[in-house]
Amino acid sequence: MTSARDLAKNFPNDFLFGVATAAYQIEGATHEDGRGPSIWDAFSKMPGRVYRGHSGDVACDHYHLWEADLDLIKALGADAYRFSIAWPRILPLGRGQVNDKGIAFYDRLIDGMLERGLKVFPTLYHWDLPLALAGDGGWAARSTTDAFADYAEIVVKNFGDRIDALATINEPWCVCHLSHLYGIHAPGEKNFDAFAASVHMVNLAHGKAVEAARSVRADIPMGVVLNLHSVYPATDSAEDTAAAERAFKFHNGLFLDPVFKGAYDGEILEAFGDKLKIEDGDLKTINQPLDWWGLNYYTPMRVKHDPSADAQYPMTLGAEPDGTVIRTDIGWEVQENGLADLMSTCYERYSLPACYITENGACYNDEPVDGVVNDTSRISYLEKHLSVVANAASGTIPLKGYFLWSLMDNFEWAEGYRMRFGIVHVDYDTQVRTLKNSAHWYTDLIDAHKETRRGRNSE
């Protein structure tokens, strides 16, 4: 295993290291200071939707413990903090009256980051749609795109002078595929028409939010965060290769194409028909020039041809890789080459701006033993993936930074609290935070990188 200090030498001087979280997963205080309910507040209360009925009602209590949590980030040595702003904390009904106490919380949080020398990387939307908007159709409704643009404008008016980079939407694939087609995430739809409509409306909301943000501050660095899939065919057969290409279009191209090319793929348009509900001017709005984009990567996707599907979307089956596979505790394959291949493929197929790895990490459920969390498997995962990141950043990919997911264990959506991705262990009964050995490893990497940078600059 490469030591953190040796690995640090492979990163460019200006490379940025950070940690990432999301509002509903850590904040708690769902009924405090005027926050309105989100679709996840409702979804988590529905029997059978979330593991053991867990919810984000308390989560990591970050709403009250934010100062100590920012101290923790600073102590790790991180350059930046990627977090999300809770839409229903700013606009309890999704539109209309602004909640001043919600504004005040993020004022305090952002000022606290600046006081600690942390760069500010907020995300406007990390899945907590105001519940009131769900009654109007949620992400299947065009009205939600206008509400999102208004929300973006409010955020930038209040915080734009202190933001280093702003993301519109986190992981459109999860907002659309997981939430409207597979029924795994809120609102739990399993309807192709609703899914298709959500794809286009999420894309459109992104474009409108970029326009709205720039109408307030033309200089704000705007981006979007995509969880793309490195797709591999199960075999080299023509059928599996074709299935892999269809899977790339269905899981990645649905967002990459309109955002970066201003058009949907012809095969996608044929398969979806009029279900995308595209209107004149929509694609131009979606195709805003971006200053950066974020890539979230955890595990590859392997597919094989399904002869019963007649090559139609979305009938691509998962396939198991050959040989011995290392898996995390959530069952995801560990394959760092998937990240390298995915970055290369994206930059070959699209004209893309600078990139940040906005999420990458692993689920291992190690518990403290005598106050120590010896999560060696997570360290191994991080070392492998950060080696890939270093090679890319030192090569032809304009890769500017890496945000580790996650700062701390938290509410892991439909998995509740049984899956732990953090480099900081959270005891959910006491809210005690304990740095795992992976946190110490990450600090060693960051410190060594700073030392290397100082040495290079003094030469």
C-alpha cells in the first residue's frame, strides 16, 4: 500500500482536498426554526420505505453542533467543505415566503467556514424537495423548475458574495432513476412516464438555476454534480457491447447530452417519444456554459444483453464481474479503474470544463474498539482511488479537487443508519464524534501535500 505521504507527491500544487455532506443526512432539526417538511420527511415515515423506519429528524444534529463540526473539518486539514442547503429551510413551501431563520443558519455556517479558512462549496439541491411542491407534481412538473430558479436566486442574493463554487443539483440520476423509476428513493415512484418527465424537468431546473444565479452574480462559478456510471459489458460479444452502449446513454447520456451538447441522443428521443415533454427553448436553457462540473463515483456498472428486452430502454440487466471481487459493506464492487475509465470516456465524448471529484468513498461499518476505529478497508479503498485521481490530475484531465464522502457517518437514505460512509464515526445516541483511522490517513495526505507544495514553491 502506498503511504499517504508518498501519494501526496503525485498531486499538482493547486489541487484542493475537501470533505462532503448533505443537509438532510446530517442537520436534523427538521421541525425547528420554521423549516418546512421535505419529501424525505414524508417518505421516511412510510412503512417499509426506509430501514427500520429511520429518518433524518435528528441525524447528526449538525444544526446545533455545526461549530464543532467545522472545527473537525479544519482539524482534518481540509481546504474546502462541500455541503447542501436545505430548500425547505429557506422556503418552507418551496416558493413564496422566505424563512429568515433558515437564512440566518446558513449565514452562520458560511461565516464559520470563512473564519476557519475553508472554501465554500454549496449545493442547492441534494434531494430534499419541499413537500408542498410534491403536491403540484414534484419533479415531474414544469412549475417546479420555476420554483427552483427562484430558490437559486434567493440563495445567491444572500450568500453569493461568500461562495467559491455553486452546484445546482446533486446526482440527477438518483433524483430521476432511483426516485421515479425504481421507487427506491423519495417520492418512491415506479412509473416510466413520471421518470421521463422528471429527467427533462431536472435538466431544465438546472439550466434555469444557472441563469437565475448569474442574473444576481455573473461571476459566480456554476456547476452541476453528476453520479455517472463506468459501464462495462459482461462479455466482448456484440450483444453485450451494444447493451453497454445503451446503458451509457440511458444512465449517463440523459444528463450529459442536454447539459453539455444541448440535445438528447436520437435513440433516446425515439425510445422516450413525447414523454420528455420538451418545449421550444428548453434545450438552449439547459445548455448553459458551466465553469466546472462534479463527478461522484463509487462503483462500476456491469451489464449484459437481455434478449427479452428487444433492445428497448431501460432493459439492461446487471451482470456480475468475473473472478474474485472485493465489495464494501453495502455490497458495491471496489474498482478504482472504473473512475479512470469514466473520466477518460467523458472527456473523449464531451467538451467539458474543469472537474472536481465531488464524492468518492466507501461504506464500511467498523465500530470503535477502545476508542479506535481501525477501518483499514476504507483506507485501502481511498488509497486506490486517490492514486487514480492523482494520475488524472497530473495528466490531461483538468481535475481540480477531491471531496471525500463523507465527513461523518449519517442518515444513508433508504438504508437508514445501518450503513456508514464517514471517516468520522458518529454515535447516534450520544452524538459523540470519533475520528476513524481513515480520517488520520486523510489528514496525513493533506498535510504531506501542503509540505510538498511549500517545498516546490521554495525551489
